[in-house]
Amino acid sequence: AAGDHVPVLIVGSGYGGSVAALRLTQAGIPTAVVEMGQSWTTPGSDGKIFCNMLNPDQRSYWFRTETDQPVGYFLGFPANKSISSYAGALDSEQFATTRVYQGRGVGGGSLVNGGMAVTPKQSYFEEILPSVDAAEMYGTYFPRANAQLGVNSIDPAWFESCDCYQYARVSRKTANDAGYGTVFVPNVYDFGYMEQEDANQVPRSALASEVIYGNNHGKKSLDKTYLAAAAATGRLSISPLHTVTDVAPAPGGGYTVGMTQIDTAGNVVATKTVTADRVIFAAGSVGTSKLLVSLKAKGRLPDLPDAVGTAWGNNGNVMVARAGLDLTGALQSGMPTMGIDNWADPNGPVFAEIAPFPAGTETWINLYLAITKNPNRGTFVFDSSTGKVGLNWDASWTQPSIDAAKRVFDAINSKAGTVYRSDLFGVNRIWGDDFVYHPLGGCVLDQATDNHGRLPGYPGLYVMDGSLIPGSTGVNPFVTITALAERNIEKILATDFA
Ligand code: FAD
């Protein structure tokens, strides 16, 4: 409530925020989480909490009047539809040259993501975060993160026989035929539940085209794992539909935190100020970077380092589809479970998630989200005329990602006798390179913060999310974000709270 004083306030309830919330509450510290999205616990008139991808309604997007699907076209025609404006689960945040997809709600990105839980190769982790003790990460914090996230793997025998991964088997074959290796990828979706869906024993979710607007069943999102465990301590409070807008040193010590409360229609219902001894920024790469860049520019936190807002990257994301010759299946699991692993290729590392195209009908489409090693980095900049924070990212900076992915998929197409689809990302457009699933960086560890996420000059302010990672992890990022947060909060608890 307005005027409250709390020991710790966490901005955002995604991976970084949820890890901090669990470890703080377990240590006996009352913790307040402030989350701009809603708490997804109340079913709509159809009895479901989330809508599916075939029939998106107002629950799909964060305050939009039209859907903005990553695959926004079909046969070159726009595939989006009108919806009413609402505090939906998926935000497509538009910057000048790119748009960044993010989850909105208690659980952050875990509500809308594909659940792929990938631990990066240790050699690459050492390259991107050289100040972090990698042996400690791989010995302690990656295992701890995987255990608490509920990561599990598909039964390989079931994978080979089920209809719903025909698309992955077809993509695997064409990749292997062209000389590329493939790997199974663990997930936080409960594969045991998925097998029961397939056998018609339980309500379908992954097998009912549910993913990017949320899953009604089967997925161990953060509200079911880290946040549920934190709540069980009795020391967690969560304020949904509250957006933090201001943080500044309080006269008597600690920080004043300003926030705006909205209803699900977007009307402002209250503005509040509370005092917190400590504030943890866990609003995601984009959210934390925007907030800190604007607070520095507005003189609220003027002494933040100049590295705040820099070193942002898109994890080398680029999406592409092939028009296959083999049936990919009318029934497709929305949860990816296989990747083409070409990361060791010195001519251009690529880790390509074999993505579903859950259209509910046969499409012969092989879809991929390629993760590449793109060296380009963007910067968040405060615009004093609008009062908003923009992202300086040149549209042409995705070219290294396209080049790397093109080498792999040209070879696959050539061997398989197939072609690219050019009708899914626009008219005559092969590469989906104007959107991002994996924003990373903006407040990089050991640059904008110290080696454990402390913001220099402001004792008690911390960064604890994907913004700590310098633009790339080489794989889907949430396991890395979670493990790094586990490492940092353990250190912070032991030293700053001692
Ligand atoms: P987030 O999870 O984004 O959490 C930040 C939270 O802070 C959000 O809930 C946000 O609403 C809230 N917030 C922001 N600003 C404020 C504010 N000012 N006040 C209050 N609250 C605020 N990664 C994988 O590893 N595997 C996958 O399969 C995968 N698939 C994906 C599919 C999609 C469609 C998308 C969009 C992402 C996917 N990702 C995947 C990426 C993954 O979800 C993100 O990397 C991850 O969620 C980032 O974690 P985070 O803690 O940094 O921030």
C-alpha cells in the first residue's frame, strides 16, 4: 500500500525477480514484488486462463488493438486480427527498427515462452562472462537453476513415435542429411503431461496450439515453481498491474519507489510511493535498461555508470522457414524439443531451435528460430523531448545473423531439394529479422554493475535479470539468467544482508 516501508522491493517477476524472491524469503526477509502485468489466475468466459494461437483474443497481447504475430503473414497476406485492448500476456514492444516480445504478468517471460531450458556450452559462457567463475556456475548454480525450474527431458522413444513431433523428426532428417548435428533440448513443460494429452487423458495445452499467449496446462512457469515456493514461506507479497516509474534515494536512507497501478483496461487507478531499504531491478533486459537510463537522465539516480543502457543484443535471433517436401503434421506440439547444433562451426556458429508451426492443419512448413553469434550491440537512449527511452539498433545489424543462418539452411535446402518460404514475414521476405525473442544486456555484469549485480554508487540497488548478460548466450537464455541470479543473490545475501 502507499506509504509502506519494505525491506526489499523487486521490480518485475520474471526469472531474475523470482530467483531473488525465493532466496530472500527463504532467508527470512519479507519481500515485495511489483509486476506491471496481471496475475494470471482467473479464467475467462471460456473457462480458460489463456487463449490459444489459433483464436487469439484480448488475452493475447499487452494493450494492442490488433495481434502482432511473429509470423505475421501467410501466402504474403497479413495474418493478424482485431482484438480489444487489454492487459494481455504477450507484449510486442516496438522500437524504431525492431520489436521485442516479452511476457507480461506474474511470471514474466515464463508465461509465454517455449520452455526450452538450455544450459550454454561452458566455453561460450566463459567467453561472454569472463569475470564469473565458470566452474562454480557449472558445478553449483546451473544445476540449482535446472532443479528449481523443473527442467525435464522428452522420452526419446515417445519422440520417435508420436504424431506431434513429426515436424521435428522431418527437420532433423534434412539437417542430418546435410551434415548438421541435432540435439534434444530439455524443457520446463512436463513431458509426462504431454504424453497424457496425446493419449486424450487430460485437457490439451501444448497439443492445443497454446504457447506464446500462455499455456493453460503442463508448463512449469515461474508462478508454479520459484514464486510458489517463495509464497509458501509466507513472506512474499506480489502487487500485479503495478508499474514502477521512479526510484530515488530517500531522505532518511533507503529508496523511495514510485509506481502506477492500472486496471486490466489500462486505466490508471492509483499512483503510490513506498520506501524500500533495497531495490532489485528485475524488469528484464528492456524493462531494467529503460528504467535505469531514464532515472539517470532525469537526475533521480544521476551517478549511475555510463555503461547503463549499453551492450544490448538480440542473442543473434533470426527466424526462417523452409517449404518442405515431407508432411510436418497437422498436430504439432507447441513446445520445441530439438535444435540443430552448429555452434562449433568457426565460419558462423548457429544453434537453431526447430520450432513448431501449430496451425492445426498440414502446412509442410519447417520453422526455425536461429540463435547466432552476432557482434552488434545496441544502446538505450533517453529522449528528452518525449520523455521516453529508445533503442539505437540499426536494422542492418541483423545481417551477420542472416549470413550465418543462410549458410546452414542453404545447405539443408540444397541437399533436400527444398526452398525458403518467403511469404511468412512479409511479402517476398525470407528472414524474420525485425523482431526479438531473446533481448539480453543493457546493464551488463562487471560493466554497468559490479561482479554480482550491485549498482555502483547506490548501496542497496541491484540488477538481477537478463540485462546482466552481454547480448548473447548462444542458446535460449532463461536457464543462464536463472543460474546467474542464483549465483548473485547467494553472494548478496551472504554479504550485504549479513
Ligand atoms: P522477464 O522474464 O521479461 O521478466 C521481467 C518482468 O518485469 C516482466 O514480467 C515485466 O512485465 C516486468 N516489468 C517490466 N518493467 C516493469 C516495471 N517498470 N514495473 C514493474 N514490472 C515491470 N527463453 C528460453 O530460454 N527458452 C525459450 O524457449 C524461450 N522462448 C521464448 C518465446 C517467446 C515468445 C518469448 C517472448 C521469449 C522466449 N524466451 C525463451 C526468452 C525468455 O522468456 C526471456 O529471456 C526471459 O523471460 C527473460 O527473463 P528476465 O528475468 O530477464 O525478464
